[in-house]
Amino acid sequence: MVSLGTDLARLLDESYLDGIGALPLDSIRSMRAECQEAEVALSYLRRLAQGRLDIVHAALDRAAPGAPADLSSMIDEMPVILSAGPGRPPGPGRLPMLLAPDTEGGDLTAELDAVLGADGVGRLGGLGPDQLRELAGELETIEHRVSRERRALHVRIDTLQSELVSRYKTGRATVDGLLS
């Protein structure tokens, strides 16, 4: 399993793709798989951040100026709140290999939970609009950083995939090599 700490830093390092033209096919496939695994983990983290951000924005919408948010109405409308978040960007997108990462052995959401964990969601009603806006800003910062990291991984995945395709097109690799 890819760690979102040390492994992600290694995958995002500028030198990660250095020399891929000289690497064996198995190494390129392995690199692509670990980038895909990290992308799934970041995608999951981004979806969690977006959901929490949607909840904070809903609390802000319900908070009268200078008054705390009305959580009772939010609870009733939670399915609508979470499904009404930002739409998908245009384009075909990517079909994920996995829908959720393997979260065993590490806390994928530690940074996100530190900003707004499950217990914090229950306390949103006690926060005023300024505190809610500050919380939204922190969540947006995490979401933007995770999105940048995902885009960087997409570049790496595309580069590795292109290298594999190029090898098959030029005959440096064959389908028979897959079967043996």
C-alpha cells in the first residue's frame, strides 16, 4: 500500500520518471500501479474533503449573521447537501481501478480529521459565521493541495502509460512477452 506521506513525496519528486526509457517493462508497470494506487487514495481524500466542505457551506448558509448554524435542519437535509456538491468537470474523466483505497495500517484522513473530524461536524452548530468561514478556508486549502497532487500523479501515470504503448508500437515489447 502506498503511504500518503513518504511514498507520495517520492512519487511526486521531479526525478521519479528519470530514465524510464531504460527500465524493464515490469518496472514501468510497477511504477504505474503505485501511482494509480496513490491517485485512488488522494481521490478518496479529496472526496472526503469536499463532503466536509459542503457540510460547512451548508452550515454557513443556515447561520444567521452573528448566530450559530441550525444543525437540526442540516441533519434532515444531509443527503441533499452531500449530493449537491461541485459537479464533475467536463471531459471523459478516468475510470478508477479501485473505488476506495486500502486504509488499513495508516490514517489516510489524519490531516483532514485534524481540521474537521466526525466530532467536529457535530459541533458546527456552535460556531459562528466567521469560524465557519475559517474552517471552510482550511478545508479548501487541503482540497486544492490534494487536487494539485492528483494532477501531478495523472501526468506520471500518462507518461508511464505512453512509454508502455510506445514500446508495443515500436516492437521493443510484444504481447507474447505478457503471456510468458
